[in-house]
Amino acid sequence: YHRNQNASLDVYLQTFLNSANLFFRDIKNRSIEFVLVGTYNMTLNESSALLSNKRSTEEYLYELHEFGIKHNFPSDDLVFLLYPYQLTEIDEFQTSFFDGFCNTRGYGFGYDDARTFSGVTMAARQFARLLGANADNIAGCKDGTFLMANNRSSPDKHTLSDCSKRNIERKLETINNCSCLRTGYSGPVNSTYLPSDFLNETDICTLSHQNYTFCNQLGRKSKEAYVVGCSVACCEMGPQNTQNLYGILAPDGTTSDDCQLCLAGQCTNKTVTSSSSTAGSAVEN
């Protein structure tokens, strides 16, 4: 299921994973990269059966796990379900099995609008959880403001805390020689291809809201994005042709005069990593 009909589903998904990989750019010793190795498009009946009834987060996870077993998904893969609407009654910070990767429970799920890569941060958080990074207040970083602080407004959610990095590095050392870690895989697009590339020349203001469009620094309609920090200026036409100005988050990978790299709406530094790759299977609704 993908709403941009001009691009293939695989390209969107690998770009999604490339963006999630940026959250792990500071992992030392053994770098890690998530690569798309397969997709499964659920039928309407399958998605209805799995997602229609209100369940607890844990129940959704076990249902997804059973679904994977039934369909013979490789136990070494990371299987992640993306769905296009918000589920109620779930804990959005625990939608994966803790330490489940390479333990036969490499399963998780998350929301994405299938247009703007809105679910990348949630997915990155669950990938970290699958790799043994618990919530910071449990792992020993009580005052954490990072990705695993499990707070939507965390100012450093584009970065892993020292606790998270330490736990992930320990996990990678433990599974160093396991078949679930592989090398030599390549996705449908280069690993440096990011949402900013995918959405290049697309009016992301209109993607976010049909009445929005790009604005320039003077607050007038524009054909290209005006980026300040990691925000894009948007105009909304109001009553009597008046213009209301808004800012939306720039796509991951965006650069500007005062920022090397935008990630999760925050300005950060570019880092080149990745020698090993974790194979990830995306289950698409």
C-alpha cells in the first residue's frame, strides 16, 4: 500500500529504512544497516483480521508473530508491519519485542502515512528496542532526552543515548557470528538515498495538507521549499485570499545553509557508517 503512485513500493520502503539507519549512525565497533529483503502485501481480509479488533499492544505483537510463522517468514529476518492509520489502545513506545531480533521474535509494527515517511522515528525506536535498547529510564539514563526517552517531544530524539548505544553494541557483539547478521546485501536504492531525495521537487506542504503550499522568505507562494533550520515554510490560503504561514518539519536528509543534516526535525551532523547489515522484511498493509 503506497500513496505515491510515481514511485515503487520497494523504493519508498528502502528510503524509509535508510532514514531509520541514520538514528544508528553513532554505533561503534560494529556498524549496522537495515536493508529491505522482501515485502508482503496483506489482503484486505488479513489486515482486517489482524488490525480491526481493539487489542493490547502485546496482543497485536503476538498476533503478528503468529502471522509470520503461518506464512513462513524467515526467523532470522526483522519483520516490521507498517499500517496507514493510528491504532487505538496501544503503547506506541513498545510496539516490538524487546531484544527480539535474532531471538526468533524480531517483530514490530508502526504507523506510516505512506507519503511523507511520518513513521520513521517510531520505527527507529522499535528497531532499537529489538536490538536490546530499553527505555532510558529503565536502562539507567533517568533524565534522558534521547530517542528511547519515549517522549514525542524529546529534543534529542534523533540520537541514541549512551545507555542505548551501549546496549545495542553489547547485543551486536553477542550475535556477531549469527546468521541474522549478514553482509553484501544491497537495497533497491543506494543507502544514501533519503526522504529528502525521494520527495525532491514535491510540494511537501501540499502532501501534509491539501490547502498548504510552499512559501518563500517573504511569505508568498513559491515553487520550491524555503528551509529555515529543519523547518519548511508553508502558506495556507485563508478567507479573502489572505495567507496564513505555517512551518512543517523538513524531510530527513534535508540540508540548509545552517544545517548539515536534518533528522526527525532536528539539525545534526552527517556520519558515514555501515559495514554489516541486518536484513529487514517489511510487511505492508
